[in-house]
Amino acid sequence: QVQLVDSGGGSVQPGGSLRLSCSVSRRSIVSINTMGWYRQAPGKQRELVAFITNYGTNYADSVKGRFTISRDNAKNMVYLQMNSLEAEDTAVYSCYARLGVAEGFSEYWGQGTQVTVSS
């Protein structure tokens, strides 16, 4: 099993930056197939923002060039650096982990952290 704890959300003005952190426990992130961040805004469907695997990273078109996902294997942490934030980025952001085929692609979620971008 994997436990994820999100943090780092808050309120920021348009153009500002935030860094979200995901603390992973009960499992080394090196052994996790995919780590990522989802977000869900009120009245909208959940959206995959970014994910990272042992082979690279991938981003939603809406955040390319502004957001960067990274991980620190030694600290068992995953981060989402968010720059040039826009009002449309306002949402609850949740860390996500998916195990590999041998473990049935089991999925785990953090509790979510609110990001509000407003002037």
C-alpha cells in the first residue's frame, strides 16, 4: 500500500508561483510505476496535470511550459512547481500514484490541497 500526503497549496495572484509537495510513505517511489498530479476545479472533470515515470515526464497542454514535475528519490517526495499561475489553474490538486502490472495497476491518492489564483 502507498500513503500520499499533499501540501503546499494556497492563494496567489495571477503570475505567481507555488510549489506543491507530495510525501510518499510505505513504499519507495523508485518502485512506483507512475507518480503524478491531478486537479479538479468546481463543476469540472478531474484533469491529469502532469506525471513522471522512470522514462520521463508528461504534461497537460494547458500547463506545458509553466509547470514542472520532479521527484527526490532520497526523500521519497514528488513536487509540482507551478509558475505563471492563471485563474484557470484554481483547483484542488491531488498527488497520484499508480503501481505496475504485477500489482494490478493499483492507484492511490493524496487528500488534496487547494490552489487559488485570484487578484
